[in-house]
Amino acid sequence: MYRRAHFIWTPDQQIDETEVFRTLVRDGPKDRRDGLNRWVFFRREFCLGSDPVSAKLSITADSRYLLYVNGARIGRGPPRSAAHVRLYDTYDLGSVLKEGTNVIAALVHVYGRDTAWYEIGQRYPRSIFGDGGLWVEADVVLAGETFTILSDADWKCLTSDAWRADAPVAGWGQGSIEDVDGRRLPEDWTRAGFDDSEWTAAREMVWEGIEYERAMGWGPHEAFPTIKASDLPELLQEVNYPVHLEGIYAVTPDDTKDVDRRIFEETLSPAQAAACENATALLIEGDTTLIRTVGDEDTSILVDFGLIHTGYPFVEFFAEGGEIIELAASEKIAGDYQEPRPDLPRIERRTHLDCAQIFRYRARPGLQLYEKFDWTAVRYLQLTVRNAPKGISVRRLGSVRTAYPAGEAGRFACSDPFFNELWRIGRYTALQCTHDAWCDGPGREKRQWVGDGLVHYLVNVAAFGCGTNAVDRQFLRAAADAQRPDGLLQMFAPGDHHRDGVAIADFPLHWICAAEQYLQYTGDIDFVATLFPAVQKALQWYEPHRDGDGLVVNPPLWRFIEWAALDRSGASAAMNGLYLLALQAAGRIAESLEYGHARSTYAREAKRVTSALQNRMWDPSRQLYADASDPATGRLSKRYSQQTNALMVLAGVAPEALQNGILSRITQPEHTRVSPLPPVVTGDADFDEDRHIVRANTYFAHFLYDALMKAGRCQQALQFMRDNLGPMLSAGAETLWESYDPSASLCHAFSASPVYHLSSGVLGVRPISPGFRTFSVCPLVGDLDWAEGTFPTPSGGIDVSWKLDGDQLDISIASPEVLTGTLEAPEGWILETGGGAFRQASQARLIRRR
């Protein structure tokens, strides 16, 4: 976009004018590093002659900002983006600006490294300007004139030394732990009238370059030359307080450990009564709790919010000054979910995947509040107080819950309360993982894994409909933006994938299927058309790794599939099943775009792969598809899995006459085993390849449920949901876990796939043409007596209700008038009255086929 303002930054960071055209071409850009974990305050005071008629402000920063106007916090951002672009947010300030003196202020945090959600800027501009920057454009409309505010030298800035620059990182892909001295933070800096005379004038991050280079078209140079408007809505925020006091402990201090280990490893014992007064006031707003250190012991308090949510932990308190506060957050403590509970439960770091979601704060005198800068998963908070013999008075201990404003367009209910609860919990789980991106989970990495996206999208479609379209597009676009020159997509994007680091060979295939599903459920053909070049390039990556029959053989990098020990060697049936689904999806996209040549090419290749999989993977002795075959000898693997065989059914490799037999054989409980694949999955030790079948974990259960629904085996799919997820819910889970036991992430979106299957299968609603212009309703009864709900569409919800009465099934459907529906009888039923094509409403009675 054309922009009027430049980025600004502290003048302490020099512009490198030696990075000229000749050295850049010859040597490449420098990998400039200006420091980790930096924090810079900015403010701009100005005077308005009258109250504004309207006011809009656009802002972005490298890496992230907190925005304030006249002392009130307005927002935070920007959304995550690839290295070559920064997204900007726009705010309406009409109600917060006023006649007289106003101030716009921002705190900018620079990670200084790639994280799971952030990428440092492009190397060429960064070699000149370095990391960090703030960009602002604001237009304030007054009566008869417009007052414009740009990021320029009129802004004042202060590089803060309050945060410890060398603090340890919180874990894999995380930023530095916030270890901050509140005594060094400026008070009231966000308000008008603050004395910023000691602050420095900001410098614009622009360099005109050398005159002769400008003459040849090189220069001027801008930091972060490409910015784009974000179309994401502002995330919701709501203050939450704990509901239960878990424990009050004395802590034996161990200052040999750094902040990333100390609170998790120090010795605890029961606290003395003097350590805490009025502890239950932590559960309510309006009263205070006195917490002090006693003798040589510190004091720690553990509280429970009762439910995992995504939030920003905070504490507000009075202090003498110099006290140390450490606040840690976690999804879980020992003793949850039917584990044995220790006498003194606490927040722990059990494995290398557990992050230290904690901040340390040194108090200044008086009332103060500190809130964690980045969000995390919060179920428990553990507050440890040090160096406080006189005590601190805590007014509030809580978490600012944040969530995407998705709405509740979808609805599902049925005769079995278990599925009503599962649908509700699944929707809640997906919402906790939907922010400025589709995150795997809020508590560990916060990455946007490309392979998770297909399942996450389908859950969002059923639960929220078009309410998440903006973040859905963001996911699809982010993966395309991160595509490598060779065509492979990164395994997550954006983030610390190191450009040419480890990647997952099967994840681009899920992304292609997600793009096609987005087209079907939204009808947004113009957007999908922008993705299609990336679809084609991604499929081209597999070409050098295909054999004479068209199968992909031993593709390089990580052949993930899922956390299960299926055989991935040689010609992997699961890998090629996903490749076939992607070819089919690409062909349907090409057909919608009227790209005839591409459509016919993908159809031809899909036919080749289908034939090769049937000929080379089918084992007539076990009547199943083997996990793999040796490309040199044709010998079949001795390992068989639900993953492989579900894909063969879904992709149409398995002839219809064989599908029921295959699904019966892979779903016999006595033959399926969870195969261990640490660190995420613990499994059965007695796996016998001659008898047993690898069981799908929570991720690939989606494909198994889909295959069972496709084959009309709804009752079996429902029973699998009960068997797989029933123990999880019985253990008290209010979010769905990454694995079937609580060994990994406890809030993981791809585990919520039943939300989609209950709405699309039991209610039976699926699009026939993009955007539901035509759709079908074919309800699958299973062992339920009734079901009702709403499946969202771009034109409004499709309401379905059905009720079983002996051998009769009465169905009622209401849909938006612009859509055309078709009511179909499921396998084993025939239409007695009604059915066929309809608009707006349909009533029908089905009878069971005898």
C-alpha cells in the first residue's frame, strides 16, 4: 500500500549506510543482530481544538505493541505474519480523543529472534535498519479540518532497562521470560502531561541511499517495506478470576536456579498461618489478601480457575517496594484427571515440551499491576512472593481471557447427553485455539501447524460458520506465503521454521484439502484462486519422488502422518493416500476455476495413484491395505493401521464391495493397539504385527470417523467417539487433549473433530456446490433416538431435526431461501413421504428398509 508515514525507532540503533548496492549484491545482506528481548516506550502528545467528529488510527510494529490513548489501553498486535510483510491494525478512536491535550502511546516489544508465531524481518532491510520499529497513521476529523498524526520525529521514545535482556527463553519457540523491575518503569507515561523531556526524539527508519545508486533506481530504503491491512477482528477480552484456592506453601528459596526453573523446582512445605491472611479474597474482587515471607521462607499460593482458557495472567497489589513476585501459569497440576494427587500440588515442568509460562516482577512502592505480555493457557496460577517480610496486599489475581469473536452459529443436540457434552467441549476447545491464527494449543507452542488446519477448519465450519472466515483465510494465506522455492510448504507458518529447516512432507497435502474445503463451505472462489498457484507448486514438489506407477516413494524430510508407529518406509500407503486426496481436491478446485487442463491433469494422476495403491498395497491374506511396500521388491509391510485403511476408503481406492469388510476388521477392539510414539503418545507394549492393527490417535481419528460415516457406519463411528473420548470426559476434561491420556497438550483443536462429524454426519448436512448453493441432507441415525441442530452457511443456518419412532424417521428441515437442498435417504432407509429437492423447508418420513 502507499503509506504516508515511515517506521520510527530509537536513534540509539544506527542505520548502516555501508550496506550499499555493491556490497549487498556481492556479499548478501548481513545477519544483523541488535539484541534480544528489548522494550521501547513511545508517546506522541498533541492538542485538538474540538472534540473529533471521527478518528481512525492504523498501527503496526516489529515485533508486537500495546497501544494506549489518554491512559486507556486500546489494543494489542499486530497479528502474526511472514518475514516479508507486516500486518497493521486499525482502531476507531472517535470516542477516546477529546478537545485539548491528548496522547497516543505504545509499548513495543522486540523478540530479536524467530518464535513459534513471529519471524524477524527480511534480511535486506534488516541489514540496514535492524530489528524493531513502530508505524502509525491517524486521521482525526474535526469540524472543518482533518488533523493527521504520523509516526515521525515528533514522537518521543525511551529504550527501557526495566526488563532483563538476558532472561532465559520460556521454552521451544517462545520468547524470553519477562523478568522486569517495576521500579524502573515510568509511571503514568500513557497519560497527557507526563514529563518526557528526558526521552529522545524518534528517528524515521528511512535512508535515501547514495546519489548514484538512486539514479540507477536503487533507493530510497525503508524498514519493513511491505505492510498490509489485517482483516482480522479485534479479539475479545474479559477478566477472569480463580474459583478455588488449591494451597498455600512455604518455599525454601534456591537462588542458584534461574527464573525458568526456580518456581517449579524449589522445595515446598505447609505454610505458617502468618504467611497469608484472608486468602479466600483472591477468589473475589473488592477485598485484599496479605501475603508475606516468614523468616527464611518465601510464600507460594496456588489457585484454580476451574477451566482451561487462553489468557494474560496478572496481579494487582500494594507493596513497600523491592518485593519479588513470580507468577506461573499452567494447564495442569499433578493430581488432575484421576492421577494420584500429591500432598502439595504445584505447577511443574515435566518434559522438554513444557514451557515456563511465568513472569518475575520486582515491586515499586504503592499500588501496581503487572500483566503478562503474551497470552498462554491458564487453568492454574501459582503466585510466589519473595523478599516481603511486611507483606504485599493483593487486590486482584486473575487472567484477561482472550478469544476470537467467532459467535455461535452452529448448534447440535441429540438423545445421548454424552455427544451434547462432547460437541460443547469440542467447540470450546477450538475457540481456545483460534486467535490471530489457528494454534495447535494455547499452552505449549502456539504454532499454526499447517497439517492441523484441515481438521481445525472443519470444526470451525460446523461450530462457527462464517464467523471465523477471516482467520480461516489467514491460515490458508500464511501457508502459501511461507512456501519454499522448491514448492514445499513449511510445517508451520509463520514462525521459527528457519526457512530451509525441518519440514513435514505430508502437511502440504492437508493444506490443499483445506483450501478445497474452504471453497466448498464458503464459495469464496476469488480468494481460492489466489491460492491455486501455490497448490500447483506444492504438488509439483512430489514429482521427483514418484516412481513409475506414480506413487510417492521415500520423500525427504519428516514423514509425520501422526503420532503413531505406523510404517512410513518405501512407498507409504498413508502418504500416498493423502497425496491422492490432494490430487482430487486440486482437481475440484481447478474445475471450479474452469481451469480445464489442470483439472484433467490432476484427474489423470489421481487415477494412476488409485490403481497403483490397489495393486501394490492390498493384502488378500489379511484383507487389508498394508502400511507400505518395498519399491524394489514389492514386499508388503507387516504393519497395518487404521490410518492407512481409513484413507483407502476415503480416497476411493478400496472398492465399495470391500469397504465394510475393511472397516470391520480395523475396528475390532481386541485387535487395535495404541502404538507408543514419545513424547506425545504412550501406548501398548504388546504390539504383535501378525495380529494387531495400529490404532488412530486423536488426529487421524478424524479420518477414521469420516470413513465410517462415508460407509454409512454411523453407529460404529459414534461408539468409537464414546470409546476414545469417553474416558477423557469422565476424567473431568473440559477441553480435548492432544492424546488420549493427559501426557501432552490438554487443549488441542484437532481432537475436536467430532464437532464436525456430529453436525455433518448425524444431522447429515453437506455442500454439493461451493457456498451451499446446493446442498444435501442425509442424516445418519446410528443408535440415537433424535437429533437437532443448525449447520451454518454463508447465507444463514440450515436447521435439521429428526426423530426416530420405531421403524419410522420423521425429518424437518428449514434453510435459507436462496439455497437448494436435496433430502436423501441414508443406507437402510427409504422415503415414504417427502424427500427430493426443496427450497426453504422440507418435511419427510422415512421407513426402515426390511
